[in-house]
Amino acid sequence: MRESSLGGAQRMELADVCFNFTNRAFRKDAAEVVQRANKVGVRYFVVTGCNVEDSEYALQLTTRYAGMYATAGVHPHLAKQWDDATVPRLRALAAHEKVVAIGEAGLDFNRNYSDAAQQKRAFAAQLELAAELALPVFLHERDAYDDFVKLVSQFREQLAGVVVHCFTGNAAHLDRYIDLDCHIGITGWICDERRGQHLQQIIARIPTNRLMIETDAPYLLPRDLPVDSAFPKPRDRRNEPAYLPHILTTVANCRQTSIAQTAMETTRTARQFFSI
């Protein structure tokens, strides 16, 4: 039987492992966004850094709000910004106790805002840095699986942990990541009846101790968000952590487990992975 109500969501503790809180979409009502998330049980947030300056701002945000932690890294879109000062600056940021992973790093050959060579250089350097610092990595891959998995495989034994965030790949890709002892982040993509059906079919393959949930806010607003949800679907389509319980419900139903159990397991896994 599919659960459709969050029931005691306020009594659950949820972790949103990808919150792009540095995005300008949150500048005008940041406190209210956090309050709405807290109201539905979201207690832990991993604020992602996309370049050095963005990572610095992410760290600043963790000092303003409870339950917030940050990553420090350079997104593949911004890999062309990589220079000789990048690693020292990321290393300095990573020394802070609130920085819990290196990233968002990876490869994205879908849009190619930075060319492939630039992306691979920045990705490899961040994997090396994470290995040096014994920090997990927070990774992004889109239309670049072959090169991505090759680099991850090369460094995997040296890394404290790997999470492939916003996973949208196929069963073979998922199985390979699990073989590499990677964690998997699932977003509202799974709620999309057009693009997410394959995820609904394969999500049960993810071991309990490898699954985490995320909003990737302000992106990827769940397409099937009901009009009678705790917070109405925004007209501007801005996603926010308050919608994480909706993703949780879809994940729980697809895995044929209870919402409460899935909340407990994904939060425990996130806290262990990020040491929070």
C-alpha cells in the first residue's frame, strides 16, 4: 500500500544533502526558507559550493543557521576558473569543521560550459585534495559516465567516501557505483512521471546504507507536488528544502518501505557519511 501522508513529519529528522543555498533565489527570504524546512522536519542541510567564492559564502551561511554544513569545491560548469590558487584556497576552507566534503566536483558533458579538458583537470585535482584531507567527495555527473567512472575508480581506494548526487542514470550505472562503494543521492527527479520512471524501478537496488535524499534546491522542483501540500507549489518553480518530505514519500513508496523508516535510514546514512 502506498503512503500518501507524511503524518508525523514534524517529528522526523530529515537531511537535505544538496541545498544550493548560496543561489540568489534565496537572498530575499533565506530565514523563512529555513523555517519552512524545519517545520516539516528538515534538520540537517549540506550547502553546496560551486567555486571558491561560492564555497566561502556557503561556509558563512553555516554559521548563521543551525544544522547547516558546507562543501568546498568547483563545479564542472565552472572548471574554466581553475587556477594555481584554487587548491590552496579550497584546502584552507576544508580546514573548517563545518566543511564536510570536497565538491561539488565532477564532469558535465551535457552543456559543456567548461571544456572537457578543463573539467577533467579540476575533477582530478579535487579528488586528489579529498584524498589528502581524508574528506568525502560530493560529485556531479551528466552525460559523462565513462570518463567520470574512470576517474572515480582511479581514486576510489584513496577516498574516505563518495556520493554521486542527483543520480539519474540507468541500472548498469547504478550497479557500478554500488560496486565502487559509492553513496547515491536521489532528488525530485524521481517524482517526474516523464523522466523519473526508470529511477522508480531501480531505486530498490540501492543498499539502505548507501541512500540519501536531496532537493538540489532551487532546482528540480518535484513535478507532481500536490496543490494541497504543506506549502503550495510556487509559481516561480523555485524548489526548497521544505519539499524534501515529498521526495521522501516517493522514495519510500518505490522501495516499499514506510516513510518513517526511510526517513530514519536516509538521515542516519547522511549523518554518518558527512560526520555530522
